Amino acid sequence: MEIDLKRALEEALTIVSDANIVIDALDECEKSPRSSLIRTLREKSSRYTIRLLTIARREPDIEALFEGCLAILIRASDEDIKLYAKERITDLEQSLVNKQDLCCEVVKAMVNASKGI
């Protein structure tokens, strides 16, 4: 699989030679493949113009991969999480949605557990 991705990347770059690449949820990839992918992109950037945006949770190995690169820390506000949780509550079983006290406790627990993620 990894070789297929490298080959596809090489083929795509020979066609466009100038690419914007977005990788979302890099932290959800296993460590070895994600390190290999970033190393490959860095190698290719010596021959091609690559603008890379990655989105990931803060993890030591990811921070090491991007040491010296621009990083922006994004944290969801408690209010954002509360709004999201309230919207999702409506997806629950109707008998649960009608229990306002329970719904308030669920929203509060989600906000407290989220830590901005």
C-alpha cells in the first residue's frame, strides 16, 4: 500500500509539478507510515513545488516531523463544543431527549472531556 501511494504521488507530481496537499487526521495514521509519508513529501519537495497542510493532534513524533515548520494550534472553545453536543443530542432516542436534566449532564460531560478537541 505504501509503495502504491508513493508511486501515485510521483505520477501526480510529474503531471502537475506544483501541488497543494492537505492531510487531515495525520495522527490517526500509524506512526511508521505517517513518518514515511512526510519524509517522501520532503524528498519530493526538492524537485517539485509542494505546499502541505496537515491537521493532527499534538503528538511528539508528529511535532518532530514538522520541527521548524509553521504550526497553528487550534482549540475548540467550550461554547463550540456545547453547541455541537446540543445539536447531536437530538439524534438520541426520543425518550432520552425528553429528559432535560440528563441531556444537560451529557452536554456538560462532553465539554469537560473534550479538552478543546
